[in-house]
Amino acid sequence: MSPAFPSAAAATGHRTIIVAALMATYMEAVNISLPNAALPHIQGTLSMADDEVGWVFTAYLAAGAAVMPMARWLAGRYGRKTIYQVSLAIFALGLMLDTLATTSIQLVFARIVQGAASGPLAALSLAILLDVLPPARHPRISLAWSACLVLGISSGASIGGWLSEYHGWHSIFYFSLPMTGFIFLTVELLLPEKRAEQSPSFDFFGLATFSLGMIGLQMVLDRGERLEWFASTEIRIEAIISALGFYLFIVHVMTRDVHFLNKALLKDRNFVLSAIMFFAVGFILLPTLALTSPMLEGLLNYPVDTAGYMTLARGVTLVSAVVLMGFAPAGIDNRLFIVGGAVVVIYANSLMLGYSPLMDKRLVIAATLLQGTGLGMLLPSLSKAAFSTLDSKFRPEGTAIFSLSRVYGSTIGIAIVQIFFYNNTQAMHLALAKNLVPYRAAAHIGGSIAGPGLAMLNEMVTQQAAVVAVIDQFKILMFAMLIVSPLVLFLRKPRPA
């Protein structure tokens, strides 16, 4: 390989590259949640149905997850600098397509372009950071990289809410363009090219079949409710494609020695259990945002920017907990932090079950503060548990699989809470509306419950049903953490460093 960053390079150049790589990590992460608080404006402009909202998130995440595992191979084959700059250029193209979208399908397509470009950015940003800094500083810079990642995810809703309220929803995508230009220029001027001396191999068949299975499953979950599930030919075809993809992937893994998912990873108990728990963390991390902002804006009538600010509380404690975990004493058993984080998350979600139209903002802020603290404890402690017993030669593949577990946890989590939200809203509406009969006292308010009065009454029932449905979704998120929490009992104590 070509030499690492030249030792004679100016310290200013080093610092600029570090800033650019961390900025790229933040930019890739913040664009996951930027549209969250802006969804009312986006829906109104693009006539987007309520059950299409989740596509804005899952399109970005699923596309990134499909490309992310290829980042190392692409960098080794075509050069790290080249792939990094191509990803930045495609990311900028996706941003521009977002602003030009006039239909929901066009916006989802633009998010797919954006997400596909984001896949290599985070992985290559970390590789660049580790390459330009000496090994002694790797733990500290890895912590900074993780902090930028969670800061981006957590702050996106607040930034998007403020921008969309005062500058229109298109501005949330212009937000990242200056950063993209700065990073591209920095890489062009200061980062030398680096590629593998020999062309690396990659298991395209394994990745293709796995991605086919996951994307087919995602399509079934995203579109099933709209198309009445297996009554639709499209859903049946997508389900068959998903099943075929997973079948081919499993056969491939069982019959080949070298493949996308190294079987040696499955033999490490800590890695497997931590990846399952990390999936649950992803299942909670983004779906909570996807539920909270619409609840505050659509059901409790908070302004878009205020809803964004209220969700920022979780981001503050999330980032703070991640940073503080980096300074935790090495003598403390890491499993204690996993237990503590899980308990805090479960308790925070139990507080969310007390949400109601009569509550004030303090309950929302308290619950999100606690949830951010628990998630901030879990993210680094699960990563530490996953790799503490894993052979170092398997870490590159392990890192990719571990990251995918969180991403796919988020995509599937968003799809599931959307499905149950609309099903529960309809069920609760029927349960509440059936009591509005002529023999009920509510019907004797003048005998003129028609026209505007009837519409107002129906709106009140729908709002109450939606609030109950949202609370039920927080219950699902709480049960997800409750189910995986006992796995911590089976984690082995890490070997001494």
C-alpha cells in the first residue's frame, strides 16, 4: 500500500483532515433525522400520505446499509481518496434531488441516492482518522468519531425543525451542501491516495443475496399495510424475493469457506449476543424520534421548531453519556454498564407510557433525557463487549456486521411502529366511536351533530385514538429492550487487555 499520511506534513494539514473526517461522519448521521421534525411541511407540499412517512427514513438507511459493507473493497480496489470523493459528489447530488422533488416517490428516490453515498462515508472517515493519527491516539479519536455519529442522529430533528419552520423544508437539505464542499476540497488538497497493492476479493454474491432478503422484507413491511398485505400481488412477489434472498444467503454461508459473513464471527458468543442487543438499540434509537416529533406536532399541536428543540434533550444526554463512557475506569466490569443502560432505557420508555393530551413538556423532556442517558451507556459498552473476545483478524468484518445490526434494527423498527400505529389508530377509533350512539349523553347536546359538528367530534375521537396508538408503540419499544436484556447474563467477562 502507499505510505500513510506523510510525517513531514504540517500539523495544520493533520488537523484539517481530522476536522473534515469528523464533519463527514456528522453530516452522514445528521441527514438520517433532519427530515423528522419537518415532516408536516414535507407532507403538505408533496401530498405524502401518513403511511409513506417512514419511507423517508428507511430509504436512506437501507441504501446505506447495502453499500456500507463494500467500502473497504472499493477503497482497496479504486483508491480510498477516489471513493471518498465520489461518495461526496453523489451525496451532494442526492441533496439537490431532495430539493427538486415534487412528489413523494421523487423524494424517496433522492433519499436512496443520498443513503447509498452515505454508506462508505462513515466507514472511510474512521479509516482516515486512524491512518493519520498514531496508535496511541486511536482510542481518543474513535471516541470522537462515535460522539459525532450520535450527535448527528440526535441533533437532526432539532436543526430540521428550526430550518423548516423559518426557511422552508428545502433548507434542511441545503444545510449539508457547504459541508460537502469543504470536505471534498480538503480531501483533494491534503489527503494522499491509498489503495491495496493487490486487488482485494469481496463476496458480492453473499452481500447481494443478504441485501435482497433485507430489502424485500423492508418493502413488505413498508408497503404491506397500504396494499392489504398478501391480498396484493406486489407484496407476495416481494415476500418471495425476500425469502429467496435469505435462503440463498444461508446456503452460501453454510457451503462456502470465504463469504460476506465470516462463520468465525458466529462462534464468538460475546459478538453474537452483543450484535443482537445492538439491533434492539437501533430498534429504539430512531423509531423513538419517528414517533415523538409527529406526536408533538400532529397530536399535541406544538410548533415544528418547538418539537425539534424538545427532542434535543435526548441528544444532549446521549452524546454526554457516550463521551463519559470513554473515560470509565477499566477496572469496572463492562457488563454492569450494559445492565445499567438497559434499566435506564426501560424505565424511560415506561415513563413514555404516561403520555397524554393533558401533559406538559416536562414529562417528554424527562423521558427523553433518561432514554438518551441509557442509550449513551449501551452504545459504547455493547461495542466493547462485542470485540473484547473477538480475534483481531476478524475485526474488519465484525465491525461491518455490527454496524449493520444497528442500521437494520432502525429500519425494521421504524417500519414496525408505523404498521402498528395505523392499525391501532383504526382499532381505537372504532372502539371509541361505537359509544357515540343516540342513547349516550354526548348525543343529546342539541340534536345537531351534523356537518361541522360531526366532523369536529370525529376529529376529537381520531386524536384520542392516535394518542393511544402512539403510547402502544412506546410499549413495543420497551418490550424490545426487556426481551434482549437477559442476554447480558450470558456474556463472558472480557479477557484482560
